[in-house]
Amino acid sequence: MDPVTIPAEADTRLVGQLRAAGLRVTPQRLALHRILAQSHRHVTAEGLLREASSELPGLALPTVYSTLELFADLGVVRRVAAPGAARYDTDPSPHDHFTCSRCGALIDLDTSASRAAARKAAEAGGHRVDSATVVVSGHCATCLAPA
Ligand SMILES: [Zn+2]
Ligand SMILES: [Zn+2]
């Protein structure tokens, strides 16, 4: 986890990645990326639209969604397999998640050992592994805590 990313540095990195992929550098892409780079979290397109609405008043949900998909393809964010709305992790490095079926919370887990086991099990079945993630689901500690 990398809590503080200097925005200018984030801009430079994104510009390089967009140009390398032959994509246009737009003010919207830069602004959304800067918002994402502020902290490690798991965003939905709706959530990012809310965060960005003061800075980008004319922004529409489909644009946010396609920008997040673009960033996921570039490896800037990572799509997280979780029930419900598509989530994007601002930390693209491999790590696993716990999902709460009641409140929808998505919580990071340190499970590199089980990820290696899942990978090995797939390879033992003759499959070629491109990536491995472990998603644990249930009720989160907040939901279980007495009110
Ligand atoms: Zn919960
Ligand atoms: Zn995460």
C-alpha cells in the first residue's frame, strides 16, 4: 500500500502509459487518475463520479466507467472480482479480498499463501494460469458488531 502519491508524478506516469498505448491524453483522464492516486481504495464508477463531480461538473457515468476500464487495461487500477457493482482497486499489485454480502464492503487480505495454492491446483489440472485471486465472502466485522 502506497498512501501518498505526488499528483504530478502520477500525471507523468499516466501520460507515458497513454502515449505508449497510442491513446489520447485528456484533461478528464488526468483528473480522474489524480483522484484515484490520492489513496488506496476500492472504487465503483458511481463512487468515482461522486468524488469527481465538483472538479468535473459535466462528467457522465459512462465516461467514468470507460475510463476505469481503460485504466484497468493499462494496469493503473485492477478490476476486482466481487459480487455487485464492478469494483476497481487503486492498488494494482496482487492481493486478495474479503467481501461482505450484507454491506458490500471490500477489504484487503494478505493471503499470498492461499493464492499460491490456488495457482498450483489449477496448474495440476493442466490449466495455464494467467492470474490468481482469492475472494473470501461472508459478513464483515462491522456488520457482525452489536449495534
Ligand atoms: Zn458488512
Ligand atoms: Zn484491494
